[in-house]
Amino acid sequence: MSRKSALRGIPIKTEPACSLTKTERDTVLAVCARLKAAAGPLLPILHGVQAALGYVPKDAVPLIASELNVTRAEVHGVLSFYHYFRAEPPGRHVVHICRAEACQSVGAVALEAHAKKSLGIDFHQTTSDGAVSLEPVYCLGNCSLGPSVMVDQRLQGKVSPERFDELIAQARSRS
Amino acid sequence: MSGTRIFVSRDASAQAVGANEVANALSREAAKRGITIELVRNGSRGLLWLEPLVEVATDAGRVAYGPVTPDQVPGLFDAGLMRGEPHALYLGFTEAIPYFKSQERLTFARVGLTDPRSLQDYLDHEGYRGLNAALALEPAAIVAKVTASGLRGRGGAAFPAGIKWKTVLATPAEQKYVVCNADEGDSGTYSDRMIMEGDPFVLIEGMTIAGLAAGATRGFIYLRWEYPQAKIALDAAIAAATEAGYLGENILGSGKAFSLEVRLGAGAYICGEETSLLESLEGKRGQIRYKPPLPAVAGLFAKPTVVNNVITLASVPIILDRGAEYYRNYGLGRSRGTLPIQLTGNIKRGGLIEKAFGITLRELLYDYGGGSLSGRPIRAVQVGGPLGAYLPESQFDTPIDYEEFAKIGAMLGHGGIVVFDDTVDMAAQARYAMEFCAIESCGKCTPCRIGSTRGVEVIDRLIAGRDPDRQEALLRDLCNTMTYGSLCALGGLTPYPVISALNHFHQDFAKPAAVKAVG
Ligand SMILES: Cc1cc2nc3c(=O)[nH]c(=O)nc-3n(C[C@H](O)[C@H](O)[C@H](O)COP(=O)(O)O)c2cc1C
Ligand code: SF4
Ligand code: FES
């Protein structure tokens, strides 16, 4: 260790070690640069990163923390509090199934079982071909025309198990 | 633009059952036949079971057809769609459909009528008259009008809006905020969404008036991520309003400033609670704050903040325009004005019904709703979201009124009614209520964070028939602890659905087969 570094004392701001890919890193930095002046910027930044990458990589936490000059614990605490944010890349399509009461009254429980069985995955998982990730959601605001499902950002109503299969087939055929 | 005006809703629920495909089919078919049409993507009329609804403007009024599928479109043209002529899907004049005609649409006056993307359309339909009236008043006079109207918060707690505004006005600060609670997390509710998508300007106008009244120059709309269509509609409307001088540094040349932005939530039910929402807006975990201080005194970034629900704020323009008396004259007792009721779940004719307070559940379920969708008897309804009580048939004569609901240990909340037929397993519903509380707990206090998880376990044992009397006593005791020991209404009200299910539908908890297993 050189004399110079030994004298440096406690570093005020170091570049955090991270294993982000270049794209991930550039995206996180660009989103931070764009939004960090906003009032209460953390949620908009996390949304920005997830919108761009599809997820918020674990190693984005120290980078965002250093950009906002807050602790990693604060960023991690926020990221892990909200159900919407994901740390792993999603499948090519994200399917949210409504589990809430109004949908339950018209068959959501059976639909959920069908979805898990036909896709062979549980909630918060992705099919092995990387096509579909399945997530629960608690009301999509379509409670008079349930059961409700959101495929990517599109709401679908009156989704029977057969209709669910159709929607999945359509999604798969899109890419 | 010329050509006959045809309306197909842009509302997310209408799109969810194919409104875009119908709109495309209409354009294609019209082009094929060489007919010029002006396709307007309006908000939904709220007759959701008839979506996708197609309306045609005729000299005598708008004529409706529905629910329409794309393949029926050529047939509609053949039958004389352009002249509003009969067809199997013909419904007559939209505004003469009894479900619609019998409503009292104050807050929803324009939803379904106008093009939500058009500021001009808004202005042509009495838009911004409330703001103009407010600009001529002192802040205290605006607050007085809202107080006199009797308007109470529509987000659930039913606190008088005028009193909240008065507190913010009376608290000096160099910066104040107006925050619109658009988190609408309750199952069985979508009235906020319908306003934001179907008439976003009315919310913007209401927030601007709130800003003038409270002395706040910045506003935020905290919108749940689950509503991407509402985000698009709000962003477009804010841009249009800013462009035209209805928002910004100098509103309509008055020298008053108000700016507005939309912020997205991230899937946390608890962020609908106002202090949790403020934490979230500040970029923190959505944990409940201790009160006091009230948000009206120290809210967003510790500044005085008006926090109101979408419907509360969207009801303000008509109060300023028509007067407090006009609004107050609807309703009864201490529940004044109208409530946009959402009839949802297992119901034949689900939709939005804006009515003066006082209508009974029974009228809503049978006269409007036409009974269950499955055709089976209605066994239970849950009113007021996931924290609302389950009501049996014997309570269906309860009028829609905050105090009447409180009397039977229930709550109106945000006006959502979820209908269940006789196939429902109420023990499963009670279990779900506890499970939901466990999933959504912010974790700040023990009765809710741990109690909800233990609650699921106790209900599981009760259902399994393991020493049921003891389990039931334990469950009631736990609910008592949650009711009185929780910091906020998530833990505090979860016992409502649980205990009401237990009291009114006891047989579902003690299944004969399970009881035998006790041995
Ligand atoms: C767990 C919980 C969830 C809530 N969710 C919402 C919500 O989604 N939307 C809402 O407007 N109010 C919600 N509220 C009520 C708010 O705390 C608050 O009373 C409301 O935003 C005040 O506005 P209002 O007076 O106009 O109703 C919730 C309350 C609790 C305890
Ligand atoms: S009751 Fe639940 S949600 Fe409310 S403060 Fe306590 S832990 Fe948080
Ligand atoms: S309960 Fe499923 S959309 Fe509202």
C-alpha cells in the first residue's frame, strides 16, 4: 500500500464496486442524471431503471446510493419494500393475474391455478424458455369485468382459462 | 373534421373487452363503404356490462349499441348504424337507458360524454367554470364553500374536506402542497380510474382550486402503476392545461401559480394510506407515520399538505360552479352530495352508478345490478374494499350512508360493492383477508405485522377443525388486539371482513367432515 493512500483517510465518496454490465451501468447513470434533481427522486429513478431494463439489478443499489448521496441501506430498503420492482430480468412477457376479491367472485382462484399449472411455474417465476413471468396483482381496476389479467401493460377482462391460453399463445407469437 | 360522430370508449375496462378492436373495425368498415366518420374515443358511460359500447350521434341524441364485437360491425352498418337504426344490439338513446337515466351525475357529469383528450370539449361542457369562480374569491371563501357543501373525503375515512383545507390554509409556510391520492387499491373500485381516464381535466381543475384555497403552488398525483392508461390521460391533460394557461406560473393571468406532476406508485396497498403515501412520494419505504402532526400541518417534505382522494377533488369544481347548496341538496343526514358507486364482482349488470346518498344496497344489487352474473342467489357482498365487512342478505336494506354503515359494523369506504353468489366459501374469504393484510402490512406495528400471519394460521386450524372452539376464541381475541392495537386502519380494520364472515356465515368455518377429524 502506498504512503499516499494510507494518508487518504476515510473516503467520502468512492465509486462502488459493481458487476453491472456496461448497458446496465450506463442506464442507471443516465436515469439518475435525468431524475436526481426531482423532489423525492428515488421512486422515479427506480421506475426509470425498471422501465429501461425491465428490472433493477442488485448491483444498481450502491450506484444509485452514491449518485443520490444516501446509504445503500436506504435504497435497498425502498427497493425491497415495493412489490412492483424486480431484481432479476423478467421473461419476454410479464403476466399479472388479479387475486383480489371482485375477481375471486368470478373465478380468479381457478384462473390462478390454471395459469400456474399450464405455465408450469409459480408466482414470481419465469418459464424455462424465458417467455413468460407470472406475477400476482391486487386489483387492476376492472372489477366489473373480471377475472382480470394484465399482459405486459395491457389489461384484459373476462379472462377464462381458455382465454388465458389464447393470450399466452398470442404473447409467445409476438416474440 | 366532418362525418358522423361515433363514440367508442378508451376506458381501460372497455379496452379490456375489446374496444380498440371494435374501433378499428368501425374505421375499416367505414372506409370500405366510403363513409366518413369521426371516431371519438370517449370515457366510459359506466355501463360496463355493455362494453364495448358503440354510440352514434344523431340529431335526436346519441344512440347506443352493445356489447359489440368486431365481427358484428359490418352487420351494424347494414342495419343503418349511421342513422341510429335498430339492430339486435340496439339499446336506444344512451341517456334513456334506465341504469344511466336514473343516476345523479355530478362528479361524473362529463365522463363518457366528452373526448378526454380535448380541452376544448371540456370547456364546451362547463369545464373550468369552477376555477373561474374560485379565482374571484379569497382563499377563505373557497374553503367556506367546500365546507358548506358538506363534501366528505371519498377515499374512505370520510373526513370533511373543508376542514382539512382550512387547517392547511391556516398553517403558514413558504411552500405548501396538494397531493391527490390516486392509489385506489381497494378491490371493487375503479371510479378514480374512470375519472382520470374519462375526464382528467376535472381532477386537474379540482386540484388547482384546492391549491388556490390552501395557498399551495405545487401538486402531485400519486397514481398506482396498475393504471397505465390513466397515466397517459393525465400526462396529456396536464400538458394541454399548462399550454393553455390553466396550470403554471400565472393561472389565467391571475398571478397565482399551480403546477402539477404525476408520480407512480409501485404496488403497495399501504401507500394508499395518506402518511405512507407521503413517505413514498418522498422516496422512502411506504411506512405509516405517527400522527400528529397531521399532514395538513406537516405533510409532504414536512410542509402543510392537502391530501385528498381523486373523487373528492373532482367533486370540487361543480361545487364552486353551482354553489354549495346545489351539492348539499343531494344526500341525507351527514352524507351530503353523491357517491360514485361501483357495482362489481359476480353481478349481471356491473358498472358505475353515481347516486345521491340514501339508495339501499338491495336497490343497487337487484334494480341496477339485476342479480348475480351466475344467476345463482347472492349470498354476500363486501362493501368498502378488502377492509370492509361482508354483509349477508339480511343487511341488504342498509342505505348507502356513512353513519348507517357504521351502525352495522361496516363501512362505505370508496364505494365499491363486491358481489358473491352462493358458491362462495366465506372461511376462504376470511383467510384471504388476513393473508392480504400479511402481504401488505408495512411492518411498523406488531399487531398487524405478526398478528396477520398468526391470523392466517389460526383460521387454517379453525377450518381444519382442530379444536375449533379454542381457535375461534383465539381468532376473536387476536382480532380484538388488531382492532385496538394497530397503528393504522390496515391492521385495525382487517378484523372487519374476518369477524363479519365468522358472525354471519359461521357454518362455512365448521365443515362437518373437518369437525369429525378432531376426534
Ligand atoms: C390501508 C389504507 C389504504 C388506503 N387506501 C386509499 C386509497 O387507495 N385511496 C384513497 O383515496 N384513500 C385511501 N386511504 C385513505 C387515506 O388514508 C386518506 O384518508 C385519504 O387519502 C384522504 O382523502 P379524502 O379525505 O379525500 O378521502 C387508505 C387508508 C388506509 C388506512
Ligand atoms: S397497522 Fe399494519 S400497515 Fe398500519 S402501521 Fe401497523 S404494521 Fe403498518
Ligand atoms: S379485483 Fe380484480 S380487477 Fe379489481
